[in-house]
Amino acid sequence: MKYLKTFARLVVIAASLCSAWPVAADELMIYSARKQQFIQPLFDAYTRETGVEIDHQTGSIDSLLNRLKAEGDRTPADILIAVDAGNLWQAADQGLLQPIDSKLLRANIPANLRDPENRWFGLSLRARTIVYSTERVQPEQLSTYAALGEDHWKGRLLLRTSKKDYNQSLVAMMIAEYGLGGAEKIVRGWVKNLAQPPYDDDIQTMMAILEGQGDVAIVNSYYYGRLLRKDPDLKLALFWPNQNEPGSGVHVNVSGAGLTKFAKHPEAAIRFIEWLSTSGAQSLFADANLEYPVNPQVKPSPEVAAWGAFKASPFNLTKAGELQEAAIRLMDRAGYQ
Ligand code: FE
């Protein structure tokens, strides 16, 4: 009897301890188009810091969007992570995301890198910029994206396929900046100057410069970083275009996240997205893929900073989504394959 009483008391003490202890009551499910190796370190760090368990599924953005649509209110996904602003816009446009009213996110993320209706937030920034052969091109010969369509670059320009969302976003943002006619003129200039048919990816495009098939190209900054890591004597360099054009700048894009419409753990999901915008997580997020933090308080890694500072285009990235269809049609008309 005495033992039973003691046992009962212990149970009460244990129960009260449990409720006071920050138990891992929360868990999150994340659908991510960002590759496993670039997000796992963030999930691990967050779990260590908070006890929140994070499960995830990675896949192409199309497969994830289809899955969210098919699952509807039964989806286990709390958060969608995508690697292109146009894709984030699409997810919001298709009603798959819900707004987050967060002072912290609005303070940490510049307005042009997030949805004005707060349904998605950029979390890492990449520049889609000019890369050139340091053996055959002087940086003084370069100036703007548009100038790559001038005769000087005839038979010297290389591009990645127009099927890639990064290029669709680039052209969509050019429509926002120059209008449909202006953007089409630039893209027609590029097509006229192509040295080779477009490549499947940015790495192939840069390898082709190294093989002498062309002299300049447009790529995402982190792919250049990957090649540079393998070969510190790489005969390629990045150039930041449109720096002297008022109201213009380097085309940037984001990978980012949104809260799914039918999230089962909305509060926990918001806390995680907020955490991703804070300094330690921003470095982890950006540095994993040689990108730039979106939070202006956080510096890029020394490795990335070594490529030099640039002025980014100030246009809101929602344009990448709104004008994506127009961009695809424009590239088609211009013969950009
Ligand atoms: Fe990429």
C-alpha cells in the first residue's frame, strides 16, 4: 500500500514535470523542390534548437504542386519550399498557400523578394548573371543583358534552354522592365547571336565556354561557384550587368517558402519560416548552395562575397509569375528553344 502511494506520487510528479518540460509537441511536414542536401542541415539545426521534428518529401515543383492539389485538405504538408519565384507565385495563384501575417518576416525580407499578399517569402537569393571567358573577353566589353544581343557577340553567346523556369523568370522580369516589345527585341538579339543550340543546364553551358564553343553566357551565380570550387584557376568570371542603368540591376531570383492552405501545424510552420529568415539560419540556408542571404543584415559567405557586390533589379519578383506565360510565348516567337 505504502509502495503504491509512493508510486502514485511519483507518477504525479513525473506528469507535472512533463507538462513543464518543452516536449517536442510539434512536428512539421515539408514538401521541398530544393534538394535534400541543401535543406537537411537546416532541419537538423532547427530540431536541435527547438525539438520540433521535421519530416520532408523532395520532388520536382510540378510533382509537388500536383500532389498538393490532389491531396486537398488531407495533405500532410505544412510548408512548400520552391526554388524559383515564378513557381512560388504559381503555388499561390493556384490557391495552395495561405498568407502569413508576420512582422518579423516583413522586417527580415525585402519587399521585392516576397509576395505582397504574404503567401510566399524568398529565403535565399541567387543572381542570374553574365559569365564570360577570361581568355577571350575583357569585362569592359560587357554592360547589360540587352547588349548580349548586339553584333559584337555574334556567334559567341551560349544559353540554357528556354524550358528552364530560371530563364522564364529572367525573361518575365525583362518584360516587366522593358515592356513586351523591348524584351522581345533583346531576346531576338540573343537568339541571333547564339553560337550553339541552348544547353540543358547551367554547368553544361559554362563547360561549353571552357571548350571554346562560345565566350559569354547567362547562368545562376551558385553554379559558377560549384565549378570554381572544383577548379580555383577556372578560366571564367562573373559579370554584374545593368549596374549603370537607373532603376535596373542584376536579375535575381529566390528560393523560398509558403504555408500550405491546409497546414495541420500552422503555428509551428510559421515559427519555422520566421526562424529561416533570422541570421544564423540565413547563413546556413544561403551558404549551403553558395547563394546570398535575403536578409540584408546577413552577409554572404566570404567565398560568395569574393565575386563582388552588385546592385540587384528592384522589381518585385511576383512579376516572374504574372508574366511567365507571356515570357514563354515571347521566347517561342523569338525562336529561343
Ligand atoms: Fe538550380
